[in-house]
Amino acid sequence: FILIPHMEGEYLCQKLYMQFDDKVDSQLSYYSGSYELLTGGEKRGHFPTYREIKPYYEDKEKENRGIPMLLRFCANHKSWVFTLEKKNKGDECNIDLAFVKSKNMTDTQKYDALEVSEDDWFVMQSSDERRWMPLEDFRMESEDEEAKYTMDEIKQCPFIEIDEREESFTSTRVWATHFTIMKNNLDDIVLMYDHPVYSSVREDYEQEQELIMYLGKRWILTTSNDFLDYTKKEHSGTKVLDLRTYLANHFHARWSDYRVSFFSEPIIANTPNDAMSPVGLSWVIASAKISKENQFADENMRVSSLLLCTNCNSETNPCFYEGICLADNTCDCISGSNGPLCQVLPTSNGFCDEYFNKGEFSFDGGDCCIHSCVSSEKYECGKDKTGLFYVGYDTCKSVSWQKSVPSTSLINLVVTYVSLSASGRNLAIIESIGRSVRVYDNDGSTWVMRGSSVTEVKEP
């Protein structure tokens, strides 16, 4: 009979990983992470109890230290409950103080939380009308054999930056565009909720810096000056820890005093975006900071900024547009594009690039259509790099590119264009159907035909 062994903690997982959703209670996700089964004098009677474990709780001398979350089975309710640890352990089974509960268990002989379906958990809606709501996207799994998150090199992205194809983060400050994994003095990665912290600086961590870090459900973008309980110690002269130690060992997303500028989209464990970096995630602006309260993600304030991993990998993070990933994890952009992953199109620069002279790239952003783009100092629209010959001009058949052609009669005709001068201001147009030749001069923004057309041009 297994009732007594299970009540004593045998045959149960010794360590669990939890991830909470933040839709109903925005603070709940900050209790995500690892939980360990209590034993010995810390046990709650004859029923299993798990306690949230984070380095933050190991600082016993910390003033106003936050309280860890518990998962315990409460026999009086025949259900599992998530509640904050209480000095009076009996209060932990007060259902009015619980954050999350399971449905009532009909078979309580096993006392195994993993046997509760993910759809059978409920979260308390803290509002004027308190009520239990279904807890969506809740995840629980064993960590006895392997930790949920590990820093395998293959999973790491040491360098990330804002994708140039999108806008940078914008607010009352100018945000950095490049970030790298933060490391301590022993060259170990600084972790937050088992994920690496990214910093806008690489060595001098004493200076102000922007930080990207994971808080159990979402990534955030903030600055080193926005950790208020840390900067207060710094200003009072009592600070003895550097920022990296504070983040790794003395920060908790629920209990620490800090400000957030941007939140990422929510991450659901064991889905494709459950990764060790914020690459490819969408972002929203954080709600306004209210003293002694946590901020939340304002889903109505989305931004277009995206991050990408600048270390290429031929299989997991390839270069764009046929770029070649070199041995040093950088891209050789052979097609003419640029950016760390060759992701930035070389369009609208005046040079007609035949690789991008396709409708899907708007005919190289108009560069292959002399009448629909603005020439640059380096290149003239529609010409090759020599500046003598037009390339691809006759492939621009989109109506949007036909507004300023030299003659409306040229639309839909098959023609060949030849530059008659190095400046590109003299153009011979050879019509293959009517076998005629016309010569045009560029007069500012228009083309003027000189003389009359030569017709009945015979093939040699």
C-alpha cells in the first residue's frame, strides 16, 4: 500500500519546475521556477509540500525579505494550493489566502501533484469581485533527472542586437542596439530565472547600462539605474555588491523594487519560443511605475522592435539571401545585402542589383527602374557599377513603376536601353517590335526626345 510512503515523500518528485501565466494575476509569473520537496522538520504534517527555491531567499539577513511560494496538499480542501509561506503553518491551507488551487481530488491516496491535469488548476482573480478563474498555460514538470534549463553552448546566443529592418526601442532615452551575455569575475554567465542576463556593455559593469533579462514568463528591457533597492544602497554608501552579484543572488521579480520599460510577449514553456534568448520576440511597453507595485505588460502598446542573434549557424541561424556562414560565426554577404546576418536588403541605394531585381523585392527597391528611384552619390538608378549601362530597366513592369517613363507609348513594349554618355543623361531606346530607335536627353526630372525616331531599323 503506497499511501504512507507517499505521505512521507517517497516515490514523489524531489524537485519540480513550475511556470505560471500572468493574464489574470500579473505578479503570479514571478513565482515561476524550481520548487523542492520539504523534508524533516520543514514538512507540513503528513502531506507533501514544495517550496520555491531562488538565491534571493538564501539571504537571511535581508531586511523586508520577501516570502517564498509553497505548493502543498491541504487535506481539509482535498486539493493542492499555491500559497505564501506562513509562520502559522495552519494558515497556509486557508483557501482565501491561496493564489492557485487544483480541483478537489477524488483519489487522494497518491498525493502526486504531477497527476493533476494542467486544465484542473484555478487562479484567484484579485479584484472587487474575487473569484476562481481557469489558470491558462500552466506548466509543471519534474527536474529530478535534469534541470528544466541548462546553459548548453549550442543553446546560447552570446551576442544579440536590434534588427535593422525594424525600429529601435524608443522612449525618453536612446536605447542601445547591441547586447552581450553578462559574465561575472569568474567568467560564469550571470543567470536570472535560469536564463542569461544581457548587457549593453561587455566589461565595465560599474557604468550605467541597458539590460535584457528573463522574469519567469517574459523578458524585460530596463537599465541598471532602475533597480531602486540596489541604487538606494549605492547612494547611501552601504552597497557592498556589484550589479552582477545583486542580479544573480539578491533580486526577485516579485519582491525587489525596480522599473521596467518594455516587456516581451509571454513565453510558454516547451513551445518554440521557449529559448535561452529573446531573439524574434515581439515587445510591448510597460505600464507606468507605481510606488511599491509591480508593473505589467500593456498589450495595447506594441512596438515593432525585434532582436536577432548575430552569431550565424548554418543549421540553426543561417545567413539571409544565400550568405555564407564562416567559421567565426559571421556572415559573408555574397548577394550584396548587409547586416550581421545579411538580412538588410541593399535596396534604394541607386545600384541595380540583379539578385534583387524581382517583384518580391520591388525591383531592388526601384533601383532597377530609372524613373522610380532617387540616385545616390555612388550609383545612378538602373545602371551597373560602371555607370555606363542600364541593368534591368526593362524588367520593371509593375504599374507603380511606370509613372514617369519617357513616353507613354513605351508601356508594355519590349525595349532595350543603352546609355550614350558617362553621365547617363543621354539615352537611346531601341524598340524591338516597331524596330525604331529614339534618343532622349534628361532634362531635370523629365526625359525629352531629341529629333524624330529612326524607324525600320533592320537587323544586321
